[in-house]
Amino acid sequence: MAQQENGRLSSEDTMSVRTLGSQFDEESSFGSDSEINGFPSLRRTDKYGFIGGAQQYSAESAQDVPLEVLRHREVKWLDMLNHWDKWISKRFKKVRLRCQKGIPPSLRGRAWLYLSGGKVKREQNPGKFEELDSMDGDPKWVDVIERDLHRQFPFHEMFVSRGGHGQQDLFRVLKAYTLYRPDEGYCQAQAPIAAVLLMHMPAEEAIQLDGEILNALLKRVCPPAYRHLEKHKIEPILYMTEWFMCAFSRTLPWASVLRVWDMFLCDGVKIIFRVGLVLLKCMLGSREKLKACPGQYETMELLRALEQRYMQEAFLVQQILELPISARDVEREHRMQLKRWRKTHGELSYKSPPRMHGAQAIMSAEPHTRQDLRQKPTIIVQYPLPSDTKSEFARVKKRSTIRKAPNLTFDVPNPYALPTDPKPAPLTNQTHETASNNQSKHPPPSLQQSHLTTPKQTPSSDPPASVVPPQPSPNLSRTPPPPQPSPKPKPAHVTEIPRSSNPAVTVQPLPLPKDSSNTNNSAHLIDPPPTTDSTPLLPDVAPVNGNSAAAPTVPGLRNSFESVGSEDTYL
Amino acid sequence: MQKEHLFKVLVIGDLGVGKTSIIKRYVHQIFSQHYRATIGVDFALKVLHWDSQTVVRLQLWDIAGQERYGNMTRVYYREAVGALIVFDVTRASTFDAVLKWKDDLDLKVTLSNGKPVPAVLLANKSDQSREGLRSQIPKLDTFCKENGFVGWFETSAKDNTNIEAAAKCLVEHILAYEENITNNTDPDVVALPGYNNNTKERVRTRCVTCSKF
């Protein structure tokens, strides 16, 4: 299965980098040097957009989620996002559980925005980014940021070309941040983070303190590893700086990064500690392993070359959830280490911004209105819901004894169905109709609307809750969002379908991403570089994924990969 | 009998001057435009067959260049016996920062006799210096003498210029110091582990340095 997937990836789902790089600009870092550098110019992108490097997709490092389950999860997530405040305040455990299982790739961008509190922040500070974006940055920071732009994810297609849209956007975000928090300015570790999501990172002293906390927790979790590090005078900042400052975004295989971030944004910083502890425990947990690295240098080398099997998505998530370290443990250790720190180093010189303590804490700390939480989709697809249009929240409340929502798998047809896919044919037609109806009423909204460029819009003019804005767009610089149309005549029954594509195009159902989790790449799928001449984005012949078609027995399936236990016992 | 030495060598300098590129070139004989910015610290090991009797293992510590990691360098510098300080010939500001790095180094680590660790200055990206800091180059001899560098080299990680030579120069100085130490040690005296022979000396040097400021 895995191999098949790989085969498919390289043949259909991908775009050659040459197309991207060379047509984007002549200065492409991939241009003339690519041969010299040993990169064959016909590198293929993986499903996350990587063209090489250690974090490129490999079937072994990732978990495969069947399509039915993914669709099922998307429906659940859309409902959660629709009633976000209720879910967070009343059914947070369920939200957590769903984060632990992994957020569906098509909704990840939006879910992260909600989990991190960015949604409310953005609503309450309309135009803030635009304001910062239009200001000139401090030349000191601008210079430093510019030196780093091409050095973040050099193997990601978004960041591959010098001055390409990925690097431009990264610059704007980082520069805006230095203006937003002039006291903090730019720290190199922000860049990999901002390349995925903009957020507050700990200051340098804080990272050392985090190191001490990690060390103290390690003493409890895995004494042999602790003693070994102690014996060889390996201070935490020698191995954990990059882990923590970049929230593992440069360390783990990409599938695992996303899962860790799903949990991190939901449950806060304890997840980062747990990941660190799991890795240390796995790498240094047994006598044989410690024998193999007798010195300081050997040990540090070992910790820089983490074994793939320990970072494999399913394994890692399981280990993280099983590790008995709670948020309270982290808090307690934080207080103790802070006390020690003050004794030895004096008062901390930084005023660190509050640490991420999870979506629930963020929600309760930030006054918000329902209006702030309203989803503001840019693409509208009407879609008849098979049974009821009531939210899962309402439904589940009624039947509170049912732990799992009834299996909707067969009620929810695949919205990404292929033209050649016979099953959901009638629905496809309806989608077609409604989509074109919509189109005739409103001009097609922006293809890509990133939260960075959200135009100021009056909330009242928004469509109720209908569509999925795609993941943060890599190319906001190229598609300035047009003013939002206000679809006044709102349809009676509108349900969201996670699809991130332009209505103008979606009259044809979007080709099914060949990997079940491929939708993550929506940005790349639907928004090719403007000059791409060859690669058809909607390939005509796209055979149905045999794997998912051959897997209709959902209960069995669920067991096989919903490996996440029903809850995280160490809260 | 073969002698084996293990030396910890720091590679420091401003952000983006090419520290990682120099190390990758030196250790793995490769060059790429696609290195990621170093966050924290990175490591590499180079084994040199110095002569028929001597093997030198160089632990190269690649230290993140951004200024704000500054207060973490104390941990990174510990027990280093040599340093390559790098600047970018196309950017004057990185040259201005060289002394800042040198001071930081001397402040946070010294040899067992209290002397500063040998440091070699690398003027990197020489392949790109059409004009740049060219005018500075002749002055570097004096600059090095005045500021306690044991030597300087115009290097290019891209073209593989002078990197081996710079490393060789550094190792020579480290070895010379090592021999000096061994020769001066009375063979009848056994140094107990944990006892620092040079404590007094170091204290004295520190005081001298302090009084200078």
C-alpha cells in the first residue's frame, strides 16, 4: 500500500520543481546550481510540498488514514468550528481527542487558527496585519530577516526560489512581527515557525529554563538517560534548542510535525515537553544504547540523528499520549526551576509573552463574541445534507450516552469524488448545479484567501457558515483578495464541504487527492504557479484509489488505525 | 606508537557568513546553497592523519550566528581549544562583528594556562568579493597581530579555497600548545583528576584582564 502510494505520488500528484523554480524567476536558487549541487533538476514534490531533505515524505514515517474516515472527520471538524466556543467550554475532551487523532489536512489551517486563538485576535484587530505590512521595518531586523529567508525550508517548493512567493510572505510576516513586538524583534527560530504559523516563541533565557525543566522531568521519566546526560555534562541547550524553539518543525518527519502541532495547539506547551522526553527516552533509554555512545560527542551526535522509527507518526503520537507528564507537572517544575534560576543567575532579563497553554486557556483568557468566531469562508458550495442539518454538538447533547457519533460514513459522500467515480454521481451533479448557481449570483471570490490578507469585511455581510477557506495561502502576494461578495439570499440548507477550490473550477469535482491525507496540499493543487504550462492540475485520468475503495468496512478500519486511545490520561 | 588528539574547535561569526558551509565543505567536501539557518548548535567531526604518528580528531562546533543567542554561548564554548572566526567579505558589518566574537570567546573560555584559545580569522565568500572589503585585506595582517589572531585566510566554501589551510594553521597552533604543556609537565608529578594545575595562574590572568577594563 505504501509503495503504491509512493508510486502514485511520483507519477501524478506532483509537479516538477523545474517548472516551479525556473519559471518563477531566473535567480531561482535551483537554477544553474542545481546540477552542481547534486540535485537532479527533476525532483518531485511529496504530498506536503517537499522536494527533498530529511523531512520529505516517506511512507514509513507516516500513517495512512482511509478516505472514508477522513471525510467523516472533516464533517465533525466543520461542526466543531461552527460551535467552537461551546465545544471548547463544554466538550474540550472531545476536541482534544480529535486533535490527537489528527486534524484532517483540508481543515488544518483553519483549525489551527481557532485553536491558537488567532481567529479571535484577528477579528478584534481588523486591518492590523495590513497596517504593519505597510510600514517600513527597522533596517536592523530587515537585514537579518532577509539573510534567513532562503534558509528555512530549502527543500520545500514554497520556499525554493529566491524572492518567490513563499519567501516574500515569510518576510512580510516576520517583518510585521518585529513591528508588532519591537521589544522582541526577530529571532532566527521564529522563521521556521512562521513558515508554518506565526506565534510567540520563548526568549533565549526562557529556552534555557525550558531546558532545565525538561531535564528535571527526564529524571523522573527515564533516570538512566538523565544520569547519562548528567555524567557527560550534556546540558539541555546542547540538544534541545532547536527542538523547542522550532516546536520540532525542523526535527520530525512532516507527517509527525503536523500531528504534534495539532496536539500542541490544543493542549499547549506540555506536548512539546512530552515529545522531547519521548525522543530522549527512546534514544537513550536502555543500557545497550548508552553503551553505544560512551562520550559527550557521541551522545550529542546520536541525539542529532534520531532514529526514524521513533519519529514515525503513529508510534510517536502513541508514545506522547502515554507519557505520564501532565500540564501540572510542567507547571510545578517550571516554578521550581525558576526559583533555582533566580538563585544562580538572578532575575530573568526577559519579559516573556505568555506561553501556549492550549486552546481552552486561550479561549477563556481572551474575551470574544460569537461574531468573532464565525467562520468566514470564501468559497461557497451548497451541498444537501443527507439527514439533519443540526450540529453534532446539539445532536450529541441529546444522546449524551453515546460516546461516538453514529457512523456517518455512508451518509457522507465523498465531496472530492473523481469524475470517473461512479458512486456519488447524483450528488456530484447537484454540487455542480448549486455551485454554478452560486457563481451566477456572486462573482467568484478570491481563489486563495489567507488569514494574512483577510480584507476588512463587515461580519454581517458574511455568509453564515459555509465554506472552507483553504490553508494559509502561499501566494497572497499574487492574488490580492477582491472585496467579498455578500450572498444575501442565503440558501435554506447549507452545509460545509471541506473543499478548497475555486467555484469556477469546482463544477468539476476536484480530483481526489490520491493519498487520503493529501488534501493538505490544497494550496498547491489548486493554485499552481501562474506560468505552469504543462502539468494539468485536474488530470482527466485519475483512477480511483483502490485502497480506499476496497475498504468499506469502516468499523474494522477504525480499529486498525485509530490507534489513539480514547483519552489522554495525563492532562 | 600513534598518538591521538581530540580537539574541540568552535566556528563562530555573524549570521549568514557561511559557517555551516565551511564546515560542510571541510568535513564532507560538499557545497550547497540550501543549508538551513543553524538554530542552537550543530556538530561535525573531522579526522586528520596529521603525520605518521599523529591522528587529530577535530570536533567542529557550528554555533548559530544570531546575536541574541549570545548568552547561550558560554555553554557552547566550554572546553574548546581553538576557534575559527568567520566574516563575509561582501558585508562590512560582519567584519565589524569579528572583534565582538573574539571578545566573547576570550571572555568565556581560555586554555588551561589561562591564555586565550588560538583563533584563526576567515574572510569567507572570497569568490564573491569583486570589490567589497578588498581594501581591507592588506590590513588584515596588522589587524590579526593587534587582536590576537594566530592567522587569517581568504576562504571560499563554494570554490574550496583555503579552508584546509586555515584548519591546518589552527591545528598547528593547538598542537604546539599541547606539546608545550606536556613538555613542561614534570614526569614525576602525577596530576590527579579533578585537580586543576593551573588554577592559580588562571586566577592571576583573569585579574590582570579585569584590571585592564
